[in-house]
Amino acid sequence: MSTAQRARLPDGRWHFQHGPIDLVIGAEGQPGAVAAADAAAWARFEPLLAELVAELPHLRQPVADAASACPLQGPVARRMWSACVPLRAEAAGFITPMAAVAGAVAQELIACYQRPGIQRAWVNNGGDIALHLAPGASARVGLFADLDRFDVAAAARTTEGSLRTDAGFTVQAGDPVRGVATSGWRGRSQSRGIADAVTVLAASAAMADAAATVIANVVDVDDARIQRQPANAVRDESDLGERLVTVAVPPLPPALIEQALQRGLACARRLQALGLVQAALLVCQGSLARLPAVSALELPPELVQ
């Protein structure tokens, strides 16, 4: 297994990378507190991939119902499992802890910054973000309507605030939101739906990640023009096995796009009613559906409906 690497970016943020885990971390506060948090985050990051790999066979198995005991041992693995259990019904009985892996990793690292002297901090794991906000602090989180345009390496090279995004959420410290995640068929994760991007705001990054995955799967319609393949034919050792995932979506009639978005929105509303998500933005071929956000949602004119 490769070794973990880190690099200080020109604007002061950190870039941590180990295998498939690619993080950009920023923090603001008292210099001593920030330095101590950065050191703690690196110490926690170094063994993290090995911990997950050790439990990978169990992480790729579907979660059982809430009455079953968690079979996992590590704190990140258990967090992944816990985030997915309440989503099992909306996932038609099949969801693996891997649906929450990016968010759970980001959440593990943000804990290092939850200390006196840190005004705000963020851990971005390939677009899934964990936040720390001290009282009075806020953060603007940009989002992409097309996940094909999000490049992790480019984001790491770009100075803070200069990355061009399609929209943004402003999260205040008083909002019940500390996690933001995006899923869709165009992204690095596999999806059974046709959403270009589903962005979810939730109390934790692990829950946001898992919920975005579930909602994106539901943004779907039956149409022979949509190309699908078995997940394990697209990516070796996929946790989805032979289940079909979307690989190409042609331009579809507006009525079908609206039908797909409304299916996803209904799922998001049910999850919101359960207290699992706070807000969501669903985008498909230039059309969108959204739950009311607890924070200001800034949309460009072409996405305002």
C-alpha cells in the first residue's frame, strides 16, 4: 500500500492524499490552535486508509435493519454503517456502508478542528464536505450542477474562493448543517439514477453523503435510451455487484426530466421529515428541484425556476 502524503497549498490549506482518499483542508483561527489541529488531523489521517481496507469485505455488504448489531469495528467504518441504516427503506432494502465513505472520512478529520481557538474549518473529500463553525461563523459552499466538471486535483491547485461553481449555499453556525455532499451519475461514484448532481445538506457529512447517494438513485425514469451496465463491469469490485448503474443519458424530453426530479424530491422530503436531511438541490439536464434551505441558496439565472 502506498504511503500517505501531504502538501501545503499556496493559500495555506493542506492537501492530504492516500490512495483513493484526496482531501483539501482549510482552517481559520488562532495560529497555535490551527497548527495543533493540523498536526492532529495528519496523525489521524495516516492510518485511516489501512483501517478501512481491513474491513472492506464487510463495508461492501448491505446493511441490515436497525435491530441488527453493527458488525464493524473502526470508528469511521461504524459511522458509515450508522449513516446508512436509517436510509435502508428508501434504498429499497439495499445500501452498503460505502455510500457514506467520503463523508465519513471528512467527518473523522474535521473532529480534529473542533477545539477552542478554531473559528471555522472545512474538510473537502472530493466534493463531500465536513464543516466546523464556531458561534458567529459562516461558510459558503459552492456546488457544481454537472459533476463531470469537478476535478479534485484542479480544486487543490485553485486558491480558496477562486474556483468557479454553479451555485452556492451559505451555512451559518446556527444552522443544523455540518455536512454537504453531492452525488450523481456523472461523478466519481456510481449511480442508478440520471441526476447530474444531487446536493444534500445534513447534520453530518456521513449522513449527507449517504442521503445524496440514495436520492440520486431515485432521480430516474424508465427509458430505453438511457444506457446502463452492471456496476462490477464498470468498476472492478464495486459494492453494487451486478446491479445496473447509469453510464450514459441522452437529452430527454422535459416531461421525463420533471418526472425523474419529482421522484427524487419526494424521497428527499421523506428524509427531511425523518430529520435526516435539512435541504437538497437536485439537478438534471438544466432543470432543478429543491427543498427549502435553512441557509441562503445562491443560484445563477440559468438555474432559477
